[in-house]
Amino acid sequence: MSSIVLGTAKWVGIVLAALVAVLVIGFVLVPPLTRGFTDSWGATPEECSATLPGDDLFPATREISTKAITIDAPPASVYALVQQMGQHRGGWYGWDWFYNMTGSSDFIDGHYSARIVPELQNVEVGDTININDMVAYDVVVADPGKAFVLAAGSLTPEQRGPLASQPETWTENTLGFVMRPTENGGTRLLLRMRADGTETGFARWIWNGPLNFGSSLFSYKTIVGIKRVAEALPR
């Protein structure tokens, strides 16, 4: 009996050690080692260094990433899909199960929309796009077929416009979607993310490591989803 107990304890120890190793690799080593790649997923050096719409809102941000993808669909179609994103709207073009689990869903089609939803078009500067029931972004740039930028944080009253009376968030950040036409009538979609949180110490490490890695993964999944839907739309 004692040998069985010892054998079981040995295997439990091995399993626990393996789990710790996975956590260390996944949450400690992988994010900083891959950050140079994930912060510029799909983007060229020129695209990463370019000044894009929305960059002027928080010029001193500490975190900047640029992701890009080429889409065989016109900029107008891509813009239509981008502006209908959000909770209670067209979704996030990613893993619906995750957004259902985190309360960021309740999408108009029950899942992310694989169509252009007419009633979700014509978004204007000053509108809000909900991430979930507690977090919403201000629309600060809405240039059809060219750029759509969301922002949260310490914008000036002039920048926040009709939203100036709403409380500011703990971090300044922008999500900017920029559509560049390609020679064959398609779109080069850029996603510029900028953030400047006030966190320090361990919270700062969490932001730079696991959270940044997860954010990069989900944001790139979003533009891949936009590509998939846009290219399947009727021409």
C-alpha cells in the first residue's frame, strides 16, 4: 500500500512540476521573447514607423504596436465591418466563445456578423462603442473608407467633445484602424494600438508580459476575422 501511495505522490509531483513549467514558459518567458514579433504582426517597418490617424491624441504613450494584413476587398467594405464592431453590435471577428465568457458579446447576429449590418453603419465622432458593460471607447476619428479610431483616457474636453462629462479611465489608449487602398482594388488594413497606463511594479510586468501577449493575439485574430468576412462579402 505504501508503495502505491509513494508512486501516486511521485506522479502528482511530476504533474504539478509540469504545470509550473508550462506557466513559467507561457507567462514569464514567451511574452517578452516574442514581443518584438507580436507588436508588429504582419506589418512592415514603414507601416510601424508611419504616423497614423489618432497618434496625436496621446503622443507620449509608452506602448505602441502596429499590426497589418492585406484584404482582397475594397476599403469601403472593410470600413463598414470595422465600424460595426462592438458589444451589442457586430462582434469582434474573433473567438466568440471568449467574448461570451467575458461578457463582451450579446452580438446582434448571435455571433460576430458575417455581413454588413445596415443599422450599425454611419457611426460618428462622439459615439461610443462598448467593449463590455463596464468599458466603452469614444469614437474620435470616423473617416469612411480611410480610418476609424477609438480612444479612452485623459482626452482634453475639446477632444472628447460631447463625452467630456464622462469619467476618465485609468489608462490612455487608442485603437486605430487605417485602410490603405492597394493597386488591385483591395485594402491594406493597419491596426495601431497605443497605451500609456499608470501601473507600476508587478502590475507593470503583467501589462508588459501576459496581458500584452494576449492583447496581441486577440487583436491580430480580429483583423484576420475582418479579412475573412470582407473577402466573402458579395461583390
